[in-house]
Amino acid sequence: MDLAGKNVLLTGASGGIGHALAEAFAKQGAKLVLSGRRATELEALAERVSGRVVVADLAKRKDVTRLLAESGEIDVFVANAALPGSGALEEYSTAQLDRALEVNFRVPIVMAHELAPQMVARGSGALVFISSLSGLAATARSSIYNATKFGLRGFALALHEELIGTGVGVSAVLPGFISDAGMFADTGLQVPPGFGTRKPEDVAAATLKAIADNTGEVLVAPPLDRLGAKLGGMAPNLAGRLQRLGLVGDITEKMAAAQKSKR
Ligand SMILES: NC(=O)c1ccc[n+]([C@@H]2O[C@H](COP(=O)([O-])OP(=O)(O)OC[C@H]3O[C@@H](n4cnc5c(N)ncnc54)[C@H](OP(=O)(O)O)[C@@H]3O)[C@@H](O)[C@H]2O)c1
């Protein structure tokens, strides 16, 4: 798909990866609708990429309806917004649980349900779901995030198959640890020994390529991290044993502590 002049709706535009996605789409000449809760960040970004801002709290259903109504005709939808969803299940209130499930999982599906038929009717469009390597392999103190990212990946892969031949592409993008900006970089933590990072710009480039090729799933991480996640997905019992032997160190506890305010 040639993105020049195409209308792109990007959620989570105010975040680290959202900024890189917005810049990458703008470079291709796309017209952006930028969404998030933080108006100031969004307005500053909109000025740089000539985008239009729609402030919306995706945990509020009326905001989701308004976002869809105010976005107009959309050619490319990128479901990028998410909460970190880190920490032990027992630490979560039901309200916090609901918020993470809503923003990370239900809203991308509801928005795709609204947008996909219009794209199919036009015979052209793309839906992108930013999942995670946490959509492939599970870790302790990440049950909520794992649930949403496994779920989003499954949804995207099924819809990808469902819409083959309609002119509408569907892709799941699975980043590993991302440096420089975004929810991992914001913690200030180092990745565990043996793990590596990619940059927000790598996620953006992979997203544009996934749209161009209509790739069902793309992983954005160094080769060893990709292999580890794939093996973790194929052999979860072994992966669990390796984690108990210290494969990922104490990163999940530290991330949960650093991201507690974002529940
Ligand atoms: N960074 C990583 O290492 C990494 C790795 C794998 C996958 N990912 C995925 O990449 C995507 C982007 O993450 P990021 O790293 O850029 O994180 P981030 O900087 O924390 O950005 C998260 C974005 O989600 C938005 N958001 C959160 N709650 C919202 C709500 N209730 N309503 C509307 N928007 C909401 C935030 O907007 P406001 O704060 O303005 O509301 C922000 O724009 C996420 O899906 C994440 O799971 C990230």
C-alpha cells in the first residue's frame, strides 16, 4: 500500500513507540489522526508531523465511540496504546484489571470491528496490532500483560487469515525490549544479561514493512531474544524452569515496581 495521502489512525501516539510510528508514517506522506490522553504531548507531535489530535481515554467506552466518529474515513489503523500491566495478579484491584484488559485488548478489537468492514467495502486498508514478545512467551508477574498481548496476537493472526483476498491487510507487531523511549525505557532498567534491545524507530520501520508486505506477524528484537521467545512459546514448561533458574533475573519484579503508577 502506498501510504502517501492515506488516513492513519494511531492510538498511543503520545508514547515512545507512538512518536516513532507517527514520524515514520508522516515521512511516507500519510495523514495522521493522533490519539492518547496527554493533549500537550499530542499537540507538540501533531505540529511536527502535521497530524490531527483526538484526545481520548480508551478506558472510557464513550471516548472510544467519539474517537471513531471524529477520526473520519481511516485507511490504516494502528492499535498501539497499552498499559504495562506488570506486577503480580494479587496486587491488582478489579478496576485496574478492567482498565488493562480494556485498553490493551478489548478496545483494539472493538475498533477493528468498526473499521474493518469499511476497509473491506473499499477493497483496501490495513490493521496493525502492536503486541509484544510477551504475546509469545509468558513470565511471572506479567500475567495481565501476557494475557492481553497473547490475546491481541491471536486476534490479529486469525483476522489476517480471515481478510486474505479482501485487500485489507492485518499484522501483529511483536517488539522485545525497546531502548531510548517507551514503557521499558521509562523504567530506567537494564535488560538482563544475554538480552538485547531495539529502538522505537525499528518498531516503526517493521510496522511499515509489515503493512507493505501484509505480513501476519513480525518480531522486532535481536536474534537471540526472538529465538528465546519462540522457544518459550513452544515449550512453556521448559521456559518456566529456565526462568526459575534465573534466566531473566529479577527484571519482572523491578519492572513491576517501576511501572506501578501506570496501572
Ligand atoms: N517499550 C517496550 O519495550 C515495548 C515492548 C513490547 C511491546 N510494546 C508495546 O508497544 C506499544 C507502545 O508502547 P510504548 O513503549 O510506546 O509505551 P508508552 O510510552 O508507555 O506509551 C503507551 C501509550 O498508550 C497510551 N495509553 C495508555 N493508556 C491509555 C488510555 N487509557 N487511553 C488512551 N491511551 C492510553 C499512552 O497515552 P497517554 O499516556 O497519553 O494516555 C501512550 O501513548 C504498547 O502496545 C506496548 O505494549 C512496548
